[in-house]
Amino acid sequence: MKNEPCFALALHGGAGTITRASLTPEMDNAYRQALQQALSVGYQVLQQGGTSLAAVEATVVSLEDCPLFNAGRGSVFNKRGTHEMDAAIMDGKNLGAGAVTGVRNVRNPILLASQVLHHSDHVFLCQQGAEEFARNHGLSFEPDDYFFTQQRYDQWQALRDSDTYMLDHSSEAMDKKFGTVGAVALDLQGNLAAATSTGGMTNKNYNRIGDTPIIGAGTYANNRTCAISCTGHGEYFMRNVVAYDISCLMEYKGLSLSEASALVVHHKLKEQGGEGGLVAVDFNAEVAMPFNSEGMYRASWVSGQEPVVAIYEE
Ligand code: ASP
């Protein structure tokens, strides 16, 4: 451990074909502002001595409420023209976890995952059972209109009569972009946490489940190693159990966080064509944000250092 107690936060807003040419200066600016805003929300929680769990939850709520990202309000349309959202949160202190999949009309799926973590004997709830649990725990619901964004609708219209599904923010010309949001944090007590939330992929099969809510695939935290939140083509992240694999490479093979995450993102996934990236922080406040796509909306802030907000390879 470093001498001074320190804390750290990292977040993402999705990865994919995000190039300088594909974003207007206005859009570039809007994304950076939204990333900075979410970063400040989580950083303040940590700075005031709050837990890493509270910090990742608050960060992801901020991203879910922003229509630019494919989670909560900005969720993509599935094959039936509806929004089905997935989310997970994990506490590295005790391996506590809460996850939900296929939920509809829940304003903030990450808050529902958090309720499952804190108030259920179970880890993973789906669809109506998860929604009933949300109602019983007083969570906010929103009508379908709340989740409507013209851009996502147009993306879906382009695909709806096909068997193609598409990763978020994509246009036909720009093929793939992913839009999940997530955050990882280390708090002053030395506890790690991770949270991830998504609308999945445009025109995804009804009831398809991605990597995001699967503990060990898209989301994982363990105080012995690291906290990880992934974004990308979920099927590859599930098959490679990406988040847990990185933790295991650290725990059993002694790799550093940057070595372990680079090995998985730049070699294992890349060799299989598994596009995407992740944000990670370890027990020592080291941050890694590797991606094998052209860009990834991301930000990080380690106490005592300057905040970082980035989109492309920069
Ligand atoms: N990983 C997410 C999924 O497969 C998609 C994304 O990251 O945008 O559902």
C-alpha cells in the first residue's frame, strides 16, 4: 500500500468505433462534460469519506440519467421495440453482489441492483420478479416515453426487420459502438467496488442477457485484487469471464492490474474478435482503462492527481 491513504475512481460510458471524425466538436464536448460530471459526483462521495459502493452507485446513476449513454434513460431498443436493461453492483469487501436483467421502466437499474445486494438473500433477479422487487422497495418507475431517444429509435429502425443486432451508438456506416456505463472505486478504507449498467445492444433478441449483469463477466470486485467494469460485445466477455479472469491473473499469477487487463483485452479478446474495453482499479489505487476498439468514453481520478477525461486513443 502507498503511505498516504488514497482513493480512486474510474468510469466508462461505452467503447467502440468512436473516432474524432465521427463526433462533431459539439458532441465531443457534450460527452466530455457528461463524463466529467459523473466523475465529480463519485469523487465527492469518496472525498467525503463515503464508501466505494456509494461512489460507484452515484456515478452510474449520473450516467444512467444522461441520454447520451446506453443505460437507464438512453437505453437502446431491442427486437420488439422495447427497452430491457441489465445492471450489477459488487462489493469487494465481502464479495456481496446484486444484479438484475431484462428489467423495464425502472428509472435507475443500478439502484435496483443495489437493493438486491443490500436487501435480498439472492444475487440475481430477472424481469417481472426484479420489477416487483423494485416496487416493493420504493424505486422509481418511468413510462416508455422517458426512455425514448430519437437516435436510438433511428438505429433500431435501420435494423428492425433483420436478424442483425448492433452495439450501441452505431450507424450503418460506423458499424460498432458499445454504450454500457460503469464505474469502479477504491475508498479511504481500502474497499473496492464495481457497478455496470446497460440497455444492451440495438435489436438484441427479446430477453437476451449480456455480460453486464453477470458477476465475473462484465462486473467484479474483490479487495484482494481489483474492481472491474466492462463494455463491449458481451458474448465474448461472457465466454471469457473477463472481469474474473483479470482478478485471477492477479491473485494466482501475481500479475499487476495493468499487465492482467492488457493481456485479456489486447490479446485474449482481440484474438477472438471480441471488441471492447474496461475500467479497473486495484487495492493500491492503480487505474487501468484498456480498450481494443477505436475509442472508449472514459474518465478517472486518483486522489492527489489530476482528473483524466478521454474518448479516443489520446
Ligand atoms: N456489454 C454490453 C452487452 O453486451 C453492451 C455494451 O457494452 O455496450 O450487453
